Amino acid sequence: MMLKRLGLAALALLAGLSVSADEVPREWVDKDTGHRVIRLSTEPGTRSLYFHQNGYTPDGKTLIVTNPGGIDTINLATRVQKRLVAGADLNLLFTGPKTGRVFFTRKPQLAEGEGVEVFAADPATGKVAKVAHVKKGQIGSINADETLLLGVLAERKFELQPGAPDPKNTRFDNHYEYVGPDGKPMVYADAKEVRLYQRLEARVPMEIFTIDLKTGAQRTVHKATDWLNHLQFSPIDPTLIMFCHEGPWHRVDRIWTIRTDGTGLTKIHTRTMNMEIAGHEFFSADGKTIWYDLQTPRGEDFWLAGYEIATGKRTWYHLTRDEWSVHFNVSRDGTLFAGDGGDAEMVAKAKDGKWIYLFRPEGIPDVAGIHAPNADDLIRPGVLRAEKLVNMKDHDYRLEPNITFTPDGKWIIFRANMHGDVHVYAVEVAKP
């Protein structure tokens, strides 16, 4: 009787089989939220980019995605998915914010020690051109005027999970396993913490660098034995870089900014209690604010925190345990936030956290208009009012949904394996 109630996609998922795109729903209204959800991708295995990487062309009409066959475009109005660059060896990086060129590298790269070549494809014509040769390291971002690539290199390799399968051949982003002192395998989240700590303590010499797209010159910005990661250029200021000290978040001072000439190294958040964590940082679309996940302490009290770059002023929006999300994002006009939820094994240990969320920020006003004498110097508190958009109960969070708002703010894009194979979906912000 139970099997009769399961759909074909669910049965295939239980059996570990692949589900064809034709068997995955193309459009539905989530019965638990009332919001319209559509499947944008037609090819199984299609993924959108990481949450802070730009995947949209400047006109806001096209989404750039990757899949086992290459790099594709998806027309957001017609939902037509087309091949832009073919090849199983492509690594999609980002879409240029100014020209809309699609940047990528090829895998395997060049011979050991020869670096990597960076290419750019015109999404309108499909024409591909080599734009840079990276002597060593990998590329993580491009600046606002598309004059500089931003990269990071390590003097030696460190394998996070020895023997891990290629994520391209699985339904997941990552693969972490570790046997604890008691001889029992750790849960995924704890195993990940151990692997991150091992990498951090290796103290591999690293550096952040830029590459001039006109001259090809590679310039060192910052050197450290900290684990340098999560590189981002400001979407507005072509000389401002944000990066992180990677590792267990309660161990590191994570969020930093620096200028392209190596000046202005600034720590964005200072811990005030043991086990306080901050991370998964991202810029607002106007480049004025850095937003990040803040927990005081880890796994107990949850905030989306904002740091105003020009003034140093801070805003903290509170949210509940179940509303905590692996990643947050903000609409381009700055009026709405979104979160991609999380499962019970993750940091929040949420009992009911597997949802795509929409958040409306509300500031907490002074009572009777009476404020503290130094109110302007204090953190501005607020609350995120949550609305559930998509029930993600069948999604495995080892694939992170990585939510983004479409440029017009009407849809939230995410990737999911809730029907078996990975696909790219969109949920409408407004109800039908």
C-alpha cells in the first residue's frame, strides 16, 4: 500500500537509480507553502553556481549553469536550456558583471606545474577566447569592471578527504568521513569539522593574487599560513577584496577585507564569547554591506549580521533555530533576504529546517522613541520574519541549495536533488 503512494521518482531514488528529466515535475504549487515552483533545467545533473558567485547576464534574462556535458544557458523567461560550451572537463567560474562573458577553466588543466588557462565565452555568440594563464593556483572572482581576476594558491596540495569520490559523479557537493576516538564513524557534519581542522593545522603557505586581464601580470596581494578561501571582489568597488580564514568557524577569525594593492587589511568581525562563530559572508548588491551568518554561541542563538563598510555600523537580524540556513542571500534592492535551510545534522540541529525561506527584515525600534545616548555606536537589532517557500524534506543537504535572487527579485533560484538527479529550480516570491 505504501509503495502505491510513492511516485516513480521517489521509488527510483530509494532504489538508488537515476530519474530522467521527463519524470521530474516541471512545475507545481508547493502544497505546504502555496508558492509556485518550476524546474528550470531539462538536463539531469545541472547545477547553479555557488551562492555568492554571479550566474546572471547583465540584462538579467539568462542564468548560466553547469552540467556533466558542459556549460549551458537557461533563458529565465522561456526556460530553454542551451549548450554554450561543450565538454566534460569544464569548470564554470562565474559570469562577468559588466560584459556577461562566462569564465571557465578546463579539467584536467595543463601538465603538473604548468598552471591553468582561463577562458571566456560570449553567451550571445558562443565564441570562446583564452583570457589568462594562471601560473599556479585557482581563480575565485572577478572585479566589478572586469579588469582583474582574483585567485589563491597553496605551496602544496592537501587532500581534505582522502579517497573521496569526484563530486561530479555523485548527487552531492562534498564527501566527508571520519572515525572518532570511540571507533564509530562520525556524522557528516562532525567529520567535516575534523577534516577542516586538519587542513587548517597543516599551515600550508598560501597567497592571494590578482591577474590583470589586459597585460596578464600576476601580482601577490597577501601571504599567510592561514587557510585563505572564499574569495570575493566587491560588486561595486573594483579594488576591494573580501576573503576568509577557512577552518572550523569557532577556531578562526574568519572574515577579512583587503585592497588589491595589499593595503587596508581589516578584520570584519571580532569574537566576544567562546564558541561564537561567523561565516558564509557575502556582499550586498550595492557593495555597501557585508552580510554573514553569526551565532552567539554556535548552534544556540542565530543572527544574520551586517557590517556597513563605509561607517563600520552593524545590524543584527535574529532568527530561530529552524530558520537558520546553510547560506543566506539578499535581493538586489536590499529589501528581502532568503535562506536555503538545513538538516538535523547541521550546526543548528534544526528539527524542522528543510525549507527554502523568504525573510522580511524588521528593525526593533526604541520604546516610546527614547534611545540610549550612544545608540548610534551600538549594534542595530532586528528580526527576520520568515515565510516558507519550498518544502525540502526529500532533499539531501550534502548538496547545498545555494539560493540566489533573480535580478528582478521575483524568483529565488536553487539547486536540489529532491527528485533524484540534481536539477536547478526556481520558486516564485509572490504567491499565485
